[in-house]
Amino acid sequence: MSAAERWLAARGVWKVQLLVREDNVAVRTFYERLGYRDTRSICLQKVIEGSGVDGAGSGFGRIGRSVLCRAHDGAGGTRPDPETRA
């Protein structure tokens, strides 16, 4: 994880967010020991029609695509999240 964090930081990424199921205590504990904290947020999801995923079941076992996003300030730079970074 530290190598991944260094790689991200070298590319200007200042925040990492993870999705971990609430009942997955072992994984939550692992990341908490690395300094990650519960942001008390919820994750909303919608399966998009025509995406090739039928929406049935939990989606376990499917290969999906992830997107890493950074907020931009409109002038080509990134801006911090006002709620979590000064």
C-alpha cells in the first residue's frame, strides 16, 4: 500500500478513498492500521442499462471497471475537497 500511495502522490493525487463493506471487519481493520479512517459516508450505486451488467445479484465475481477521479478547479489544477482538506 505504501508503494501505491507513493505512486499516487508523485502524480498529484492527495487523497485515496476505498470501498469496503461495513461487515468486512478484517479488511476494515487492515486499512485502519494503515491510517485510513471511516468518513461516515454512504456509497450510492446504480447499474446503468446497456452496460452489459444485468443488475441481478451482488455483482461478485464480475470484472468491472473503476475510475479514479480528481476534482479540477477549472484552471487545469486540482482542488482539495473542502470538507476533508484545508
